[in-house]
Amino acid sequence: MAAASSANIVSLQGNGDVKAVDKPDWQKASIKQPLFHGDFVRTGDLSQMALLFTDNTQLRLNQNSQLQIKSAGDAQGGQTAVKLNAGRAWSQIKPQTGGGGGGARVSMETPSATMSIRGTDWEVEVAPDGTTQLVVLSGTVEIGNAQGQLAVGANEAALVVPGQAPRRLVLANPRERVQWVTAYRSEPWRYLQAEGPNAAAFAALLKGQRWEEARALTTGQSAWQAALAISSGEPGQARKLLEGEGRDWLADLLLADLRIIEGRPAEAAALFRHAAGQARSGEQEALALARLTNVLLMQDQGGEAATVLAQARAKGLGGTELDLAAGWLARFNGAAPQATAAYDEARQRTPEDARGWLGAGAVASEREDVAPARRLLDEAIRRDGEEATAFGEMGTLEALANRFEAAEAAFDKALALRPDDYVALTGRGVMRLKQGLPDAALEDLLKAGLMEPRYARARLYTGIAYYQLGRSSRALEEFALASRLDAKDPLPHLFASMVHTDQFEAADAVASAREALAKMPNLKSLNQVANNQKGAANVGTSLAFWNLRDWARAYAQDGEYPFWGGSHLFLADLYDGKYAKNSELFQGFGVDPTVFGASNRFQSLIHRPGHYQTLTLVAGQDKSVREYTPRVTLNGYTNSLTPLAYFLEVDEQNGRQRSNADFSYKDRTGSITAALGWMPAHDLRLFAYYDLNDTDSRFNGRDVRNLRFTSPTSNLSVGGSYFVSPTFMLQGRLARSRIEGQQLWGYAAPLDGLFQDHEISREAQWGLRYRHEQQFELVAGAERARSPENSLLTITPQAAPAIYSDGANLTEKTDLAYVSGKYFFSPGAFAQMDLWWTDYLKLNQGTLQEFGAVTPISRRYEVNRVSPRLGLTLTPWAGHRLRYAYQDWVRPSSSGTLGPVATAGVALDETLLRFGGRQKRHVLKWEAELSPRLYSEVSLDSQRVQNLGTYDLSLAENFASLARLRQKSLTDVADFYAGSASSELSSANLASRSKVDRLAWANNAILTDRLSVSATYAYTQSRLSLDGDSTHYYLPRHSLRLGTAWVSPSRIRLSADLLWRSTGFSLVDITAPRGDYWSGALSAYWESPDKRYAFSAFAKELFSPHDSTFYGVAANLRF
């Protein structure tokens, strides 16, 4: 049996050799070559070699280095031991499975020291005299010898001279030590093309790798000889030819390339500057300055790079090289439009050069503008079929678009051309993650990181792979590194926030969310971010989890991105009104129907296949009634052909009276909820939703006897979105609701009652939404709702004809159209103007019979109006936002809309409105993040409402079960049951006319890393009138809500709310005002570390003199 290999050579630049422990001779090394126990490897002058060990330890050797493999661990454990005899090595280590405890995973021996490495990122250099220098970038390394030991931590260094104890060093910038670890490749033939016709012929030979023909042209040309040496893999010989006095423009450029490979970028920059001064033409100067720009960007010196480019343009210099450099600078700054414009200039200037096409295609791919990206990358490949990076970008694009077969073919081609192409390795790693293969993904991503440690995309997805494998601490390290490598990208912070929230690390989650929000204007695409039905990837999630809802709402509005499901779904959680909530849910599911298949335990961060099951039991009681609900939920996601998500939930709510009750009560409601989400193409997203509810309730008491209520209802909604481009989508939705209700009862007197209701509601909606960068947004659409209803109410003495009968045929119709525009002054400031045309009609035709007298009834209620909405959002200074909204709204009879439901971040409020009613509302709000731990807002809300003289008996807006699709955790179940209800407002739309002015102040604060508090006070002046009643009613003038939440990394969450209301009417009972009173709510939640088991307890209406305290427990088991 052949011995198992210990490592593989995954990259080789320049010259490298291998020698077996039992063989005397060195052999040429090659990429993909396996290495075994005892093998030696070495690198030549200006050469580098990268190794990936069987335990996923990454190690890279610099020039003139020699290393021996003593042993190698594997994924299950064991120790990797190496001996560095000479040179420099940089390494990253995968932590042990199950945690970072125990012994060191890797040890390294040098002539003067031995190291036990618990760190994850470190570099060692052995000088010719055996002196060892260690630099630790993260983690801890124990270094020592017979003279002493020393623990070296992150961003520290140590020096060990042979025969002396280790001593600590202070380095100003430790990461400068590893600038030699790069995938930079010199292409001398590009420089030679600017040297004239003769040099251009020589350049063609170098590009074609025709070394002997090229050598014949180098006589007496030392720079040409150096160019040949670099191209043919002899960089050491090239350096000898180039170093010294009297270098010309070409020699400066070639030597600068070698300095980059050596990890000396500052010297390279100086050489490029010198070359620009020696240039004999504008083309040569432009090329040198373009290379200078690139090396400055490699050192994260974006400001200096921009200055160089600006100076070049000011001198009238141009050319493809400067265009390409401008494109890279724009990508560095997160400015996709400017990057695209720069690459377009390059394409127009030199259409035959593949690099402009490749750059533009890469930008479009990052934004997931699939069709243009595919076209651009195809053109790049057509122009240069030997460019591995173009195939790597194409493969990545196809992987993001879920076309895995095409992606695999592109990756195979890229890696056949260049086995160590880090773009292709990263893209293949992303594809493996999307296929649910995190181990295979991690191997590819580690290789990519070994090739180019500065490639932020590789670091980002490496973090995702670690998290999916249960290594949250390592994932966070990778996200932190990715954020340093691409300081403009919000995704590392967004993913970190999601991980911290998953781990119940609330303070860290909020801090990461804040960073993500600040960088949202630089966003490339959110399509690959895996969401759940609650929009848990939203930047506001961490705040909402901590019960800081006002702060969370502000974050969600500031980070609102309508082309991403996470924006809509999370906002739906924060809106109180059913109309606004349903609207955001419909839009969110239409934009991202894959959320139905989200994991019921840990967030996957990126879409991956999986099938999940959840068993839930909720039980609760008040002083009179006890109820329990068993529930089974199945959901999942697959992308083997095209992305498909499913959701199925079945439950049965059962209620009975308690033994001490003076009545009998029995209730059973069975529910089935199902949904499908499908993406037949990357730009087409479809969803279907159906629910069926069957209620049978019976009650028998002193005043009402033998009451029985039965009501089967069903709802069906289908819809979807088509993305013309990433920021231009068309949406549509069709819906049908059906209700059959019957209620029978008897009074204490010998009277029987019967109420029957039959209704079928239909809706049709379409809309479009377009955003032009961060300049303006346009939304338009048209909608229709129809709700015919038949109802009958009779009161009958026993064994006698009916004495009262009310039969009605109702027709309710709404047609509406809208157009909405936003103009952005800056990413956080905009003006908004909406125009809504609403045509509402309600016809009530029937007969009223009272004691034999029959009266025909015919009533018509109609509204036809164009209503404006105006909004303005300003950011006068950092952390502060001013919102003003004017809303003139005629409430339609539909369950929701595809149009905007917020004006300048202020959501519609339907509390006081009936169908067809009109609301005129002004809202002025000041939001202030006073510190990273304190948020405050003050708002003034003035509403005037005029309702029609008819009540909303229609059930067209049902869709209550739509929220079932949201796969809520037990924290949400507990909060729902424990949440305080405002009974003063629960039926406020009974009022025909309302005038409400409210001044409110809210404070959200983080007291410690585990404890948060919130306080909200509202002063309300109100005047409400009922139909045909001259009496005026009022809501509580004063209200105060206090809340707190405590979150522990032990996966415990406790929350409490306390609410005080002053005297005011409850429209549930308007006979007399209620005096001031307190009520409270409590909830507690715990889950196991693997999130398989969860338990919660809750109580609501504590202390309330008007409502019975309701308390209960909930538990679930997740598979």
C-alpha cells in the first residue's frame, strides 16, 4: 500500500526542488506534487512555493528557503511538525475541531529554536547564521530553546540568537513582514510593447513562450535578457542583470516587478517613479505611473494612488494602462460605476486587449448583473483564451447564478491553464459552499488564500466555510481580515453580526451591524447572503434581538435596499399594521423566495441545500381558559437543478375552560400552511403560498348558550419578480381568499341567533422598481381588489318565525395606481414624492326584516381621489437623521401592496382607518445615535381621519397566516405571547372621525455587553367620534413603556416590559373610561449550544386590572 501524502505543492513561482529523505539528489518540484513524511523542499532565488498539509495547515516559503516535513496531522487530529533550515516561511493554521484547547497543532524547529504554534497567522525567518525571527499576526506561539521560553502573542515578535534565550521585539507594523506573500506575476512583454516596433516583436516571442527565438534577439541587450529570464522562470538571473547603475526605463520596471515579488513594495514604488522620469514617450510614462498606482493600491494607499492618477491625467497622459489602473482604483474605493466607466474607456481605446473586458466583466459579476457580465467575460476569453483569471471569473459568475455545470467547466479550464489561480480556486470554493460541501470548499479557499492572502473575496468565503463547519471563532477572524483587505465592503461586518447574533453575543453583533450599515453605500450585491423568513441578515437584527426595536427600525430604514428580501422581511417584523406588514412580506418573498428553505438552527450565511424539521408545543392559560398547540414544520432548499425552497406547517390549536370557570368552552382550529419558492433562472423568482384554517368553537354560559362558531378559510397567493438588472425589477402578484363562516347561539331568553357569511376576495397587482445607482429611484404600479360577500343575520324565538333578519349582498372594489420617486442627495438623505390614485366602491344591497316589516337596503359608498405623499430625509451630521413625512392615504380593501408603504422611512398607520377611509398625516422625527451604546428619537405625529359610514366586515385582508412562513424561533413565540396589547387601539377604526396628535420620545441603551434597556413616553391629544354618536372619546393622554433584555452567551435571553397608561377609553368597551393602570410582560428563552433544543416561558397582562394574566411555555425540537 502506498504511503499517504503529508502535503501537496499547490503553487510554485520560479524554481523549486524536492528531495526524499532516503534519496541523495534533488528533483525539480511541480504543482500538485504530493510530499511525504521526511521530504525536503527548497526554493531558488526569487522563487516561492506554497504547501497545503493534510490538516489544512497552509505554509508558504519565500526565496532561498529549505524546509523538511517531519510529520503531518489530518482533519481528525495529530500534529504537523516541520523544520525550517533556512529562509522564510509564512503559515496559517486551521484550528482543532471542537475548539482551540489542548496542545499545539503545529510545531516548527529551526537551528536556534523550537516553536509550538497555537496561532493562526505567523511568519518565521532563519538567517544564514541560524538566528530565528518570529512574527505572530494572530494567535499565540511558544518559542524557546535550552536557554529559555517565551510566549509571543498577536502583533508581537521575537528574536532567537543561537545559544541565547528568546527576547521580545517591537515591530511598528508586523504585517509589512509578509508583503512577499503575493500572487503578483511579472509580464515583461507588456513593457516591451512600449519600446518600439523591434521590441514589440521580441514581446510577442515572450508572450508566446518561444524562448530560443527570443534569446537570439537579446545580444547586447541586458534589459531584454532580464525580461527573457523573468519570463522563462529565472528571476534570480534577471536580478543580477538589473541591479547596479545605469538602468533605463525598461530595467526600472523589470526590477520593480522583482521587488514586489520579494515583498519590497516601497522600493518597487520608488523604481516606478524613477521609470516615469526616464520615459522617452507619453506612453512609457503612462505605463510607469499606472504600475505605480497599482503597487500603491497593493499597500492600501488609495489616496496616494488617486493623486498619482490625477497628476497623470493633468499632464495629458492617457492610454489603456492608465484606464485599467483607474478601474482598479475605483474598485478599491467601492465605486462600481466609476470602475465600469474606466474599463469601458480601456475597451474603447484598445478593443483587442482582453483586460478591459475582463475588468468590466468582473465588476458586473460582483454586482451579479449576470447577462452583461457573461457577455463581457465571453469577450475577454475570446480575445485571450489563455487567461486563467477570465475563466475563473466566468466560473464564479455561473456559480453565483446557480449554473453549476457551466461553472465547473470554467473552473476546470482556468485551473488547467494555471493550477494556482486564486480567482478560480475562490470561485470554486464559493460553488462548493452553495452545493453544501463546506469541507471541499474550505480546501479550495485555503489554497486561494495561500496564493494571494490579500484577496478579500477568498477571506470572506473562507469565514463562511469555517462557520458552516462549526468554527465560529475562526470565521470571525476571517471576516475581520476580509474587512481589513476591503475596507469598503459591508459584507464581512454583516456576516460577523449574524454570527455574533447566532452566538448570543449581542454587543459584538450590534458593533458589527453598525460597521455594516456605514458601508452599505459601497454594496456590490446581497443576493448570495442567505436569509431566513424574518430577514435575519438585516443590519437591524442584532438590535431587535436585544429588544431595542426603535434603534432596529432606524437601522433597517437606513440600510433599506428594496432589491433584497432581507430589507422587506425584517421591516415587516417591525411594522405594527397588518397592511404594511403584509406588503413587506409579499415583496420580500417575491424578491427572495428561497427564504422558505432557511435552516431552522444556525444561519448558513450563504445559500446551501438542506432539509429541516421542527416539532413545537405551545401551552398557556389565563384564569379561565387553557390552550395548547402542537405544531410540525418541514422546510428545505435544494439547488441541484435550479433553486427550489419549500415550507409546510401543520398545527392544531385546542382550548378548553379551566375547572374553576363558570362556563364551558371548547375550541379547535386546525391549520395547514404551505409555500414554494423557485428560481428557474437567476433573474426570475417565483413564489406560491397557500393556507387552510378550520375553526370549530363552542361556548355555553349564563347569558349566551349553545354558541357554536365554524369557519373554514383559505388563502392563495402567487407572485414573483423578474430582474431586468440588479436594480430594475418587475413584480406581480395574484391572490384569492375564501371564507365560509357560520355562528349559532342562544340567549338566556328563548331566542336563537344565526349569522352566516360567505366571501371570496381576489387581488391582482403588478409593479416595477428601478434605482439608478444612488441617484434616484422610481416605483410604479397598478392594483385591483374585488370582494363580493353574502351575509345573513337572524334572531328567532324558539318555535316561531324570525323577528329580525338582515341579509346583505356586499360588493367591495378597489382600483389603484401609483408612481413614487426618490432623489438621493447622499446615501442617507433623499426626497420622496408619491402620487396614488384610488377608486374605492362599496355597495350594500339587501333586506332588513323586523317583526314582519321588510325594508329594502341599498347603500353606496365611493371614493375616487388622487393623493400625494411627500417625504424628506436629511443627515445633518453623522449619527443624526431628520425625517419628515406627509401622507394622504385612502385605505384600499386589498391585503397589501407592491408599492411603497413608507414615506421617508415612516410607515403607513392603518390603526384608525377603515376601508375607503382617508387619512391625512404629518410626521416629524429626529433620530440620533448619540453614542455606540445610546440611541434616542423624538417624533411628532398628527393624524386626521375621516371614515366612511360603513364598517369593515370584509375579511379580504386575512392572510394572517402569511407570518407562519417566517420560521420564527421560540424567542419570537415568547415575545408574541408576552407582548403588551394596546386594547385602547385594538378597535379604534370603529371611529368615524378621529383627530390624534402625539408627541413621543424613545430611548434605547446598551448598559453592558449583556444588558439593554428602553423607555418610550408618549403624550397624546385625541378626539374620536362614533357613527351617529355625538359623544367624543379619547385615548390615554399619557403612556410610558419601559423594557429591558438580558442576553447571555450561555444562550439565555430574558426580557421584561412594563406599560403604564393614563385614563382613557378602550373602544373594546366604551361605556366608561378606564382609570390609569399598569401592565407587564415577561419572557425567558434558552436553547442548547447546537440549537437543537429550545425552551421558553412567558407571561403577559401582569398587574392589569382589566385583563387576566396569561402565561405559558413553549418548547421545540429541531432536526
